[in-house]
Amino acid sequence: MATTTVDLPSAKLKTRHAEGHSEHSEERPWRPSINPWIVAMTVTLATFMEVLDSSIANVALPHIAGGLGSTQDEATWVLTAYLVANAIILPAGAYMTTFIGRKKFYMICVALFGVSSMLCGLAPSLPILVFCRILQGAGGGGLAPSEQAILADTFPPEKRGQAFAMYGLAVVVAPAIGPTLGGYITDRFDWRWIFFLNVPICLLSLFLTSRIVEDPPYVKKQVRETQRDGIKLDFTGFALLGLTFGSLEFLLDKGQEDDWFSSHLITFFAIVCVVAFVFMIYWELRQLRIGHRPIINLTLFKRRNFAISFLLMFVLGFALYGTTVLIPQFVQTLLGYTAELAGLVLSPAGFIMMAMMPIVGFLSGKVDARKLIAFGFLMLTSALVEMHTLNLGVSYKYLAFLRIFQASGLAFLFIPINTIAYIGVKQSENNDVSGLTNLARNIGGSCGTAFMATMLLRRTAAHENNMVRNLTTANPAFNSQVDALKGSFGQGFQAVHSAEAYIYSQLHRQAAMLAYLDIIQYLAIFCACMLPLLFLIPRPPKHASKSAGH
């Protein structure tokens, strides 16, 4: 009996020690069995394809409309449908990984993206194409945040900057070369090939992911606990999430087209967005109170690092996508560039960012991330100020230089902002961080595009109203200009009308030019206002610390 009373506690102690050791081993920094850079290249492949696809279809819209017998306005639903589905899945990806695991979720997204891409290319009508784009957007929405979370777990904190440099190539460079590639494919082949192109890449990505990518222990533990506790999907949360971000994307994409709140449809979706957002916040906080896993982890916003990083990523998306739309539209509508040549204005900047991303990734491990962000916003603001010198006689070389100047600033923003977002975050929250930062960039891009379209139309009208006052027969300068031009259009009354019409067309071009300069000025002010926020970010811990970022 004496032996039993001594040995039993000893056995319990050994069992507890073994359990404690097992739990401790899961908390220790995990490293994959495969070289981290091979993992990074594998997951970047599909993300680059997805981000490229979000911009490559823009220039193909006229071809899609013509090929499917629809108007160009109707064809814009091809873009809207993708953005809406994408925005809904972005913040929900972290939630889904707790049910099926991150690797499986990532592979499902790649497979869905590939299958839907094939169906998009085969679509016989616009409604079917729009439906397939919804599926494609849902699959694509899970790729970028999953990759970012995989990189955050695969690399130690001191090397995350270099890892995010590769990720940055996908999400920053792809939008720059997308219009050029899309224009080339549609001009020389057929618009359907912009979708067929994704299929072999998806197959390669699925093969490599199945062999190379693995879930860290904490993800496997989350899945086991979810399956053990029998947690059911939060359908109410998903419905509120879909209504909030789906309505917001629709509002931003179609607002200018329907003249914003003068449209009953836009007003309806604006109300739905606000009401759903309020209820979503209430519901997610309630899930936290009762101990359930929320779809969106709102507790992250309690950390100043993350909250400011979220705002900075929104501004980055706003400036990146806003100017990516603004520059091609400027050169096509006012300078007469073709779609392919307009894309070539952006392409050199894409190659510059490809070259600079590894450099910034290296610096992020050596230099305070706040200093890199400050330098990036200073460069970006300076580039926008320099862009304010644009005129209707600007050369291609100068346009390419301005875009390169701007891209140099953008390269110094993406990696440090992402690095700061993960500071002080638990390893189990990496998926949540990646989903929300990608959502910020996505919504920022949509807001930037909507802002550009709205301000261009309204500022052009305002400048035109001011300038047209001088186009009267009571103005001697106007009369002398008409007399000087009418000889080029023949003789008689018709020549006078042609000369006046020519002058008015030039006035419209000048008004539009001034509107573009106004937009650039607003963007410069907006970016400059981000600099004071950097003083609110606490000093990051040294990267050498093993606890940094966990």
C-alpha cells in the first residue's frame, strides 16, 4: 500500500509534466520542415495571380461587352461582383481556418478560383459571367490574407520584413502590370484568355501547396478544439458581414455612376451598410462576451500598433489604386494613348517596386519601421506634389518618371506597415491580423477609385463652368480666336460653328486637366496628414527579441 500511495502521485506528476511539456512545445516558435523561402514562393504564386486578376479585367470590359452583346455599363458588373465577394471573404478567412485548418482553406480557395476562372472564360452570357466572377471573388478573397498569415508563422519576427517583401510583390506590383498585360492579351488574342491563364497556375499552386505548406501546431490545436466542442458556423455573423461589406463595395463601385444619393438604390444600400455595420459590431462583441469565436476579432483594435497600421494600410490602398486608375485614364482621355501604351506608363514603376521590395525587406530588419514609413509617406507626398506639374503636353518619359517616383515611396510603406501590425499580437491571432489588414487595403482601394471618379467629374464641371463664362461674343479675345481658326474649317457660317466647337473642346480638356491636378493635390494633402500619426505608434521592440510579434 505504501508503494501505491507514493507511486500514484508520482505518476500523476509525470503525466502533468508531460502535458505541460506538450503545451509548452506548441507555444514555442514553430518553424516549417521545408525551407521558408520555398514556402513563401509557393504561396505568393496564387496571391500574385489573384491580385493581378482584380485589375487585368478592367481594360477588357469593352471587349467583354461586345463579345457578350451587352453595354459597357452592364459589363462593369464583372468588376463589381468580384469586389463584393472578395470584400466579404477577406475578414472571414481567419474564422474559417478554425474549422478546417489554414492549409485546407487555402487550397479550397485556390481550387475555387481556378474552377471559376475556367467557367468565366467559357461563360456564354453576361449573367453567367457575373455569377462566375462572384465565385472567383470568393475564392480569391481567401488567398492574400492566408498567404500573409502563413508568412508571419513561417518566418521569425526579425525576418518577416524580407518575407513580406515577397508578399508585397504580389499585392503592390500586380495592379501595376495588370492593365498592361490585360491590354496585350485582349488586343492580340481574346478576352477569355485573361481567365484561362489562371487555370494552369492554380493547378501548379495546388500541387506545390499540398507538398510544401503545413499548418503550425496552434492552427491544428484550434481545429481540434473546434471539432471537439462542436462549434457551429455563425450564420448571423456571416449575414451581417456580407450585408456590411457587400453593400459598401456596391456603394463605392456604383455610386458615381448613379449620382450617389440622388439614386434610391444607392441610398438604400448606404442605409443597409450602416445598419448592418452597427448590428455586426454589436453581434461580434456579444460573441466575445459569451466566449464564442467571433468572425472579426475586434479586440485587435485595442492595440495602438494595429489600429494605426489598419488606417495606414487603408491610405496605402487609397493612394495606390486611386493613382493606378487616375494615370491611365488621364493619358487615354486627354493625351490619346492606347490602352496598351497607357499600361506601359505604369509598368516601369512595377519593375522598380520589384527591385526595391527586397531592399526594404532587408532594411526593415535593421531600421525602425516608423522611420521607414515616415520616409515612404514623405516620398509619396513629394511625388504627388511633383505630379501637380502635369500638363497636356507632358511626355511619356516624364509620366513614367513620375510614376517611378511615386512607386519608390509606396515600396517603403507596405512592408513596415505590415510588420508593425503584427507587433504584440498572439500567434493564434495572425490570421485575424492578415484578414483585417488586407480588408483595409481592399476597401481603401475601392474608396480611392470612387473618390477619383467622383472628384474628376465634379471638379471638371466646376472648372468648366468658370471658364465657359469667357466664351461669349462680347469677349474680344474669343472673337479673335474664332477668326484665326475659322479659316481652317472652310468658309461661311459652318466654319464659325466648327471653330467655336473646337475652342469648346479645348476648354473641356483644360477643365479636365485642372480637375486631375485638384485630385492629385487632395491626395498629397491626405498622405501628408498621415505623418503625425507615426508619433502615436509606440517604439517597436527589438527584432532580436524572441517574443516580438507573439
